[in-house]
Amino acid sequence: MDWIFKARSYGFKIRYTTTAEGCIQWVGDTVLYQQVRFDMTQVQSMVHGLVEEARDVLYSKLMRVDMDADRQVDP
């Protein structure tokens, strides 16, 4: 039984410390990952949305700064 646990632990160590082959495919400007397909414009818009959301949280909740309609700091 001790040998089984040691072999299992060794297998887990190999599994979690060894990099696996990549499974992302590029077709032109489109990325394919498993059953998901997206292009770089979608990635770009997602990143822009995350930056805006982070900026809103930073200014409104953490720094308690008022912002005007154009999302600029209100003097």
C-alpha cells in the first residue's frame, strides 16, 4: 500500500510540475481554444472594458474622487 501512495504522489508531482503541450490554434487573426473562437478585436475590447472598470473602481470606491460625465476627474 505504501508503494501505491508513493507512486501516486510521484505521478501528481510530475503532472503539476511539467508543462503540457499547447492547445491553442491561430487562424489568421482568430484564436481557437477547445470549442471557443475569438478574434483579436474581441480581446482588445475586453481589455479596454477591464481597464475602464478598474479605473471606475479605483477612482470612485478607493480614492473617493468624483468624476464628470466624460469620466474625467471632477475638479
